[in-house]
Amino acid sequence: MELLGQRWMLRVIWELEPGPLGFLELRRRMGNCSSSMLSVRLQALQNAGLVVKRPDKSYELAWPGTELGRALEPLWSWSQRWIAGGADADPGES
């Protein structure tokens, strides 16, 4: 949790969840995360076994990272409901 609580960590996992990305594309998707910070975060995620660097220099989630990405999906769904004004909506009420 300490690793994942660091700024940008979960965002990297989220952006890589659909599939591999090159550094420049990942950087573009990360908004205002600097290149140096992204490099540091990717290295830490690689050291933790959550991300791997492919031979073509792109990055992808290792299986533990993929499992983590799947675990984040309910959080994503909640955030979309909240943004859409459904913060008070009960998903069981349909």
C-alpha cells in the first residue's frame, strides 16, 4: 500500500491496464506528470513486479499488475457515478 499510495502509481497502473504503451504515449496520457517522475514511477513498479518493459521498449502490466488493474475497476465505476452527479445514488436502486 505504501508503494501504491505514492503519487502517480495508480494512474500508471490504470493507463497500462488496457494494454502496452510506449513511454511517450504513456507520458501523454498522464497529463502533468513529468517525464522524470514517470521514469521513477515505472522503475519502482518494475522493481515491485507490477510492470514489465517489453523488448520493443513499451511497458505493460505483469500479471500482478493486471490483477491490481482489475481490482481498481469498482473504484473507477464509483468515480464515474460520482462525477456524473450520482454521488448520492444507490447502485442497488434501479
